[in-house]
Amino acid sequence: MKNHKLLLWSLTVALSGLLFGLDSAVISGAEQTIQKLWHLDNITHGLAVSIALYGTVFGAAFGGFFC
């Protein structure tokens, strides 16, 4: 029984790390397009990207609680 729980937790942590990395890569790849599309200056561009990254951190840290 302990090995089953260990395997489940390991898979959960691995998938959450993968999704966090994927979200970070998508945000990094789209940030220049977002700046051009929404006509953002440097401050609002940084704010928009940082809010998206903070959202991925918050989701990775507390998403399991809601599941």
C-alpha cells in the first residue's frame, strides 16, 4: 500500500512540474506577440507577463487542494 501511494504522489508531482514548465514556455513564447497585439509599453508588458507567471505558480502550488 505504501508503494502505491508513493507511486501516485511521484506521478502527480512529475505531471505538475511538466505542466508548470509547459505553461512557462508558452508564456515566454507568446510574450512578444502579446506586447504587439495589445500595444503594451514596457511596464504593462512586464506586468502582464508576471501576472501570468504568478498564476502558474499559484496553480501549481494550490491546485491540488481544489482537486
